[in-house]
Amino acid sequence: MIKKTIRVSAFLILLLLMFYGTFQVIRWKDTAGDYVSSVKMLYNTEDDLVDVVFVGSSHCYLGMNPAVVWDEYGMAAFDMSISGMDKDSAYHALKELLKTQKPKVVYVDLYPLTFNRHLVVSNVYRNMLGLNLSKNSYELVRKYQPDDGWENYVLRWPILHTRYRELKREDFVVSDINQFGRGQNMGFVVKPGARPTTCDTDETIQLSEKNQQWLVDFYELSKEYDFQLGFIVIPFYFQDEEQKTINSVKAFAEERNIDFLDMNRIDIGLDYNADFVDVDHCNYFGSKKVTKYVGEYLKEHYDLADHRGDPRYYQWVLDSNYNNHRLYQYELSNASIADGSYNEKLTEGKDQLIVYSLNGEYDSGEDKIYPILAGFGVTLEDYRKGGKWVFNDGELLARFPAGSTEEFYYEINEKDTLRIQAGNEDIFDDIKFNTNQYVTIYNGLGIYVYDKVLKDVISVLGVN
């Protein structure tokens, strides 16, 4: 009897472990697209480190950049932001953060006042399925889905079991950005935006009962957890009725000594032709202007510590470095061989692996190609011999003269490997990162740039 009990118990334990492992793989891990998850970032943050929180939707994670306030002031800020975040999700996402963090200041974006239900199901999943199972996540589901269907969001399995067919590497391994990111997901696309004409009106509208209660709930939460509450409008193209709704919050905030910042109505030098990824969202350059203004406001109005140099805040350092490398990637992609800016950018780069490959009839007698190699110390004599060079952080790692048939493998990190098969008949098959083949040029110089912080090939270029 005892042996049978032990066997049954062992089986049940094994079954539970298998179920738990399977659930961890198929669980929802995306709050901002491309497996970027502010919730994962929160869970990977040690307790009692966050001083400033920005709560909101994509306007928040594209418009408020914690790396900027860290670089400028050493403040430990975090974006508790999820795509399409509605009123219920905003409140309960903040409650989830307050389980482990004790922020001094919390700014809530007011965009959720303009709608009640998600427009796309993916945003429902991002907001309902990301939090760990708890009383808080249950209350969120019951608020948003009080009638039929709430059980699926609580149990999760009925929704998640369909993900088997779409699993990717990120479902099995936590990506770097979700280990140190601070909630933002910067965009470097540049598209024309438009200043909302409605922001010039001071007209108000009666707040709905739900909107009024939402504001009250945050106010009461600020008293319960002892943080200074602020309401913020991150640049967004509001319609007339939406703007009137936002204007109505100002009186509510003033009566309760709550900060109210409408960034649509504050002149921060936004360029509507250069600072947006679309009409509704800031890009990196717009977010920097918004965040610098808010950061300066925080410095002037609150006693917030400068944590730079404190090893406990290493994630903010990594996050800042990651953002700087993404900016470098954007600048490199927009640099030109013709004016020399591309070559200049290459020599400025850090944490890079660069492969140069002279292919076919590369020497045209012009001074286009050699200056690029000369910037990394390649002699004219070696240039004339042809071949391939591999530079690691500016230092020569490997050299393959023309005619070499050597094979070379270099493990860049646990994820990526550089493979060179010199002398391969297919010149575009002789250089690979993992199994990925990149086309450069038949006659000229092929350039391959791998960023070791972003862990990705950030530029492939052919120069003839």
C-alpha cells in the first residue's frame, strides 16, 4: 500500500512538473510586439528599486524612455505599459508592480479614458494573460470580462493551447531585453505626424461614471501605497470629444493636488515631420524630447535619488546601453558611403564584429574601397592581395588572403556563431551568421556588421 501511494504521488508530481513546464513554454509573453514584455521585465527586477513609474499603452512605451531619465538624472524609472492598455488593465498592472516596488512617483497616461473595450483581440491577450496567476489577475479578468468567457482568461489553457503551432525560440529562452529592459519599446521609424488642433480648446465634457471611478481608484491607490500620483497625456492625435474628456481631468487633479501634464499643450519642440512613427505615437527622437521635459520636471518637483554608480541598478545601465546601440543601428543604416559617414560610423562603433570581404574584380582604380579598410589598419599591400578580414572590437581577429580555403568558426555568444568558408564557389555562402546567408556584392567590398549588444547583424552592405 505504501509503495503504491509513493508511485501515485511520484506520478502526480511528475505530471504537475510536466504541466508546469509546458505552461511556461506556451504562456503569453508579449506586451508590445516581438516578444517584448514589460511584465517579464518587472518580474526580473529585484524588489524596491523603481522610483518612478509610467503607466499606459503603446503611447507610453513609445513615448516615455526610462533610459533618458537614467542617463540625465540617474532616476530609476519603469514603463508599466502594455499595448492597448485599457482602464482595468492599467489599474491592475500598477497593482502588480506595487507587490514588489515602492515608487515615489507614478504617472498614469490618460489615453484609456477615451475607450472602454479593446479593438483587437491580441491586445486583450496582452493585457489579460501576461500577469502571473494571482488574486490580482483574477480581479482584472472579472472586471474586464464579467460575463461569459471569463473562465478562459482565468484558466488560460483554453486560449494558450493553440499556440503550439506558433512557438519560437523566445518561448523557450528569456530574451535579453526582457531580462534588463525597463518597459519601453522604442521605434526608429520616421513618418509625418500631425499636431492635434483640438488641443487648443479648453472645453470640457461630463466624465462618465466609469472614467470618474477610474481616476478615484488611482487616487485612493496613491494614498494606500504612499506615492505621488500624476496624470499625463503623451503626444497623441485626439479628436474633439477625446480632448474635452482629457480637459475634464484637470479640475479633478487640481482639487487633489495631482500633477497634470498634457504634453500636447506644452511646447517641447516636437517636430511633427521627424518625431513620430505614425500620427499617434512618438518615435525615439520624439520620446527623448517628451522624457527630457518630464525628467526635468521630476528633478525640480521631487526629491529623487541619483542611483548612477550603485551596482543594484545594473539593469538601468544595460537598458541604456541597449538603447544607445539601437540608436547607432539607426544612424548606421542612414549613413552614406558616398560622403564617408558610413565609414566614420563604423570606426565609432563599439561591441561589434565586422567582416570585410573583397569579392571578384574589386579594384576599380578609384578611392572608394580602400579608405574603408584603411580605417581599420589594413595596409595597401594587403588590400591588393584581397581576401577577407574579421575585426572584433576594432582588433584583427582573423585574416584570409585571396585563394585561402580555410574554414573558420567563431562563437560570438551562446546564440550566434560566425562561419567563414574561404574559397567557397558561392561567394554569398562563404560568410554566414548561424545558417543565415547575406547577399552583398559580386565585384567589390562586402561589409557585414554584427552588434554584440543587440545580438544581431545590423548592417550588410556591398561597395563597388
